[in-house]
Amino acid sequence: MNQQVRFCISSDGVRLAYATSGSGPPLVRAPHWFTHLEHDWNNPAMKPWSAGLSRGYSLLRFDQRGTGLSDRDVPVPTWKCHVEDLASVVDAARFDRFALLGLSQGAAFAIDYAATHPERVSHLIICGGFVRGRKARGGSDEETETLQRLIELGWGRDDPSFRQVFTTRFMPDAGLDAIHAFNDMMPLTASAQMAGRLHRANLHLDAREQASRVQCPTLVLHARGDLSIPFEEGRLIAGLIPGARFVTLESRNHLLTESEPAWRDFLAAMAGFYPPAGAAPGAGFPGLTPRETEVLELIAQGLDNAQIAARLELSEKTVRNNITHIFDKIQVENRSQAIVRARDAGLGAKPAK
């Protein structure tokens, strides 16, 4: 499996590098720190999030401005730049409707985009994310400035000891191959100057208001022992987004590794929420009974209650009761929303007879 790297131009003229790979339901990864499309494709630390996710999805990734293969000689990106760049990339790649994955600070940008473009985002997945930067959540000024100074001093050095601090916070329980690969990749992603500027800008992120306006089905996952982003931030996101599901991952790694059980738990939760290629139609609704799945399939095909009752040899009252339970379980308020969610999950493909 290979990736296809292309470029597009942002709304203010910055050249952005993006990559598409895999096949299956469309999945877009929001921009976040530490990416380089070429290097993270086979890097042991990043491979699960690039090549790994491409095994079941049509994956779209891009390097945020100032990093990776995107234009590097640019001013530090603003919040608005990140969200507008995401819009430019999905338009260039012709991803019309898709699931959006927000990792770490990418959660804030994904949440903002999902809140302002509900017609484009079918599902929102947040893993290890935060809506409040370190300053917004009252983090230690001394610790913040120490981390900032470590970036300025050691980002570009041959000696990885300064960068090891970040690796230890991101993946303390990773294998040596992943740890060394992550250390080596950091200076490839951006200059020390840009890395420091991005780190400082992310301190002030606050997407709490945007989170309350998200309308699409949302899955929030967070490692209980995450050393980089507090577990409480994941709980906060799930509490702010209406109807969001929350899954605890048993790990200390902020960046999950392919060899740990938490990675498999992440994939299982994601598959149940947004089924990958090869999953049975309707696999995204494991809480439905077989009868409720049948009813939802016929709703997705466009049948009304009377037609569903005749097809399944049920009374219309029973169909109405089933629909009430279905709406509650899949977290929709009306038939139109149910049809959209069902078709996103692969139901309704066969025309009604």
C-alpha cells in the first residue's frame, strides 16, 4: 500500500502538502504537531496512525503550514489558519462528507470545523485530545517555560537528550524502536523556531464554546494514564459535546503504539462507531437489536411506517415503538437524521421493492 502526496493552495496562498491512502469510508486527520507526510508513513512511532488506519479507511492527512512538506517559511499559524487550511485540503482532495479524527491539539481544530461545517462531517473521533491549552487549564508557568526552553535549546541538535523529554511524555511505555524513531523524527517535522512558536500558540487554545455546538455523532477516547494531556481533558470534551460517547483506554501513552492492547481497543471502539471497509452494514450500531437493525435498514431505504409494517409483518404501533428505541440508541431526533446516520453506516444500499 502506498500514499499519494499532492499539494494545494490555502485561502491566503500557502502551499499545503496532503496525502491520501487506503480504501474504505473516508477519514480525515485534523492537523496537529509533529507530522511529516513522508517520514511518518513508515516511522514506527507514527505508522499506526498513517499506514495502519489506511487498512480500513480512505485516509486523508496533511502537514500543517510551517511543518513537513508544506510551506515552512510562514508566520506562526493562527487558530483560524488551521481550520481554514483543513477546509482547503478536504476541498482539494474532494472529500465531500467524512469522519474527522482529532488527535492531541488537533481535537480543537476538528471540533471547530465540525461545529461550523455540520454538512461535511458525518462522525467526529477525538483521541488524546484537549479543548483547553495548558494556559487555559491553569498549567504551571514554570513547567511550561521549561518545555519551551527545551525546544529552543535541543530541537535541532544531534544529541536527542533534550527531545527525549517530549518522547517520554508522549510515549513512556513504547518500545525502543518507536522511542528512537520519535526522537529522530521531531527535528524533521519543523525548525526549532517554528516548533517553539507552535508550542507557545497551542498553550492558549480554548474550544469549549465550539464543542457545545457539535451536532454529529462523536466518540471521545483518552488514555487513563496519559502523561502529556490529562485524562480530565478527555472527560471534559465528552461532557461538552452533546451525546458524545466516552471510552477509557488503559495506557500511559499519549501516542498509542501498535503493540499495546490500548491500540487494539482504540481500533475496536472506532470500528463499532465508524465501521471500516469490510465491516457488515450497520456495524456502527452495536446497541441495536436484530429487529431494530432491520427497521433502520428499511428507514434508510426510504420506506414509511406502513410499508415497514407490511414488509416485516408487524403492526404500525410496533414499528413506531421500534423507531422510538432506535432514535434513542443512535442519538438522533428525527427520521431525516436517522436516514443520514444509517446511510453513513452502510445501510439502505438496496432499493425498496
